Amino acid sequence: MRARPLGRTSVQVGTLGFGAAPIGNLHSPIGDSQVRATLDAAWDAGVRYYDTAPHYGLGLSERRLGDALAHRPRAEFTVSTKVGRLLEPHPAPTGSDLKAGGFAVPDTLVRRPDYSRDGVLRSLEGSLERLRLDHVDIVYVHDPDDHLDAALAHALPALTALRDQGVIGAVGVGANTVAPLLRVVAEAEVDAVMVAGRWSLLDRTARPLLDACAERGVAVVAAAPFNSGLLSRPYPPSDATFDYGPASDSALRRARLLAEVAGRHGTELPQAALRFPLRDPGVACVVAGFRTPEEVVSAARWVATELTEEAWLDLDTAAVRTVDAPPA
């Protein structure tokens, strides 16, 4: 898989990145052997960019990723993690993080928002220990929506200093919503933004963000191209999920129409979903989460195969015709 630069930095990413939330037991547990097989399949398929966070499984994702990469040549892969949530001992554990955090792991730890300089340094130190690395290539400020002032005043300057010292390679911000990322791009000096689910075949509300990033020379990493499941199958089932919850009737109808259009052009909905973000020249990489070797092998094949211009024209027409606002 061809390496691509992350914007104006020297950090290299590929067209497809491995989103490591699922290997943190997102929604349901995955065994260690399946995790290792999935990560090995990703490596064999040419994937060299891996994105994780302390939030994912209360550190489990970072530990599993670190174990899998420990025997790989460090110069051959890129890792990003995130700051903004410190992991601390839980004062009153309930037994599971599933209800509070969405991960099927014991809740022996709790996430505490901390976007201060000290919080950033402590979070990164913990991540490096769990990842078994002496450095990470990219650090994103994670979901600062409700703490944006603190992120701009403290977290981002702390990361910028680390980048300028050569401790990390690139500074970014990641979020599921567009507004905080627009403000960051306007007010701060960042190398990249990771936008999850808002620049997809189904939801294109990040268009203003991509335009702003192009003006400022900020790279875009498009995460969650399947919109948390709705676009991950050739024909979306009735129980499909959208943005971590049940898909609305409207979203389901739109996704099925896009699936039908893709089928008429000899392709599949998930292939179109993976390829769509990369149509914009400002998008450096698309990051998707995987639970099985089969999923990552299919994704690597899909992302390597471009759709025809006729297919994109019909898909764009279908997307515009069926909606005048983002799906609920």
C-alpha cells in the first residue's frame, strides 16, 4: 500500500489506516488470538498506519497494538494516539465499562477529562508505556468539544512544543463533529484533523472543514467511513447502526439506495464508502475499524480499486436527491 505524507509533515500514512477501537473490545469482547490475527492480516495487506487512544477499552487497545507491533521494524509503521482523557483508578467500579464507555472491559479505571499541559504529558506517558514505544508519530487532542477553550489554550500548545522538540511528528485534533474542528483550524496551528463520520458517502457535512483545511494546509484524516456500520455491508440490514446507535428509517433508506446504485456499477457499498473520502485531494488517509482478518483484507482490496467516474456521478446524484439535511 503506497505511503502518503500527512500534509506538510514528514509523517507517512497509507491510503488505509487501522482504527484500533474495535480491538479495545468496542461493544463486545474479542479474544487475543483474533486481535493478533487481525493485526497480522493488516500488516500483510500493507497497512502501516495504526490509530488508537487511551479511551479505547481503557487502554486495552493500546496494549494490544503495542504487543502486535513489538516485533515489527519501528521505522516501517506510523502510530497515532490521543490525549484529553486521563485514565485513573475507578473509585466505585461496577464491573464493566460497557454502559459508561461502550467497551466490554472491566471498569477498574475511569476516564477524567484533562486538557491541561500536565494532563497531556501524563496521558502521553501512559500511552507510550502501554504501546511499548519510545515515541508516537501523531498525537490528536481527542473530542475536545466541551473543553475547546482548554484544548486551544493548553493541550495544543503542549503538543506543539513536543513536535518542535522532535518528540512527536505531528499534532492534530480528532472529533465526531465539524464545529470544533473548524474553530481549531481557524485559531491554532495544527498539522491534521481527524473527522469521524462527517465526510462519508452518506454524510458530507464536513465539506466546509475540508475547504478550510485546504486553505490552511492542514491534512484531513477521514475516520469512520462506514458510519459505525451502516455502510459496511453490500446491502444494509434492518438492524444496521449509524453513529453508534440504531439507524433511522431515513438513513437506512438512503444507504440502501446508495447500495443499489453501487451494485448497478458492479461495485459494493463498502467499497464505495471506503473510496469516497479519498476523492478529495486534502484527505491523506481513511481510517476504519476492524474486528476480523477478513474485514481488513476486504478493505485493503476495496481501497485499492477505484470506481468509475460514471459510478461516482450516479452515487453523488443519489446522495443529493435523497436528502437535504444530514440523516437523523
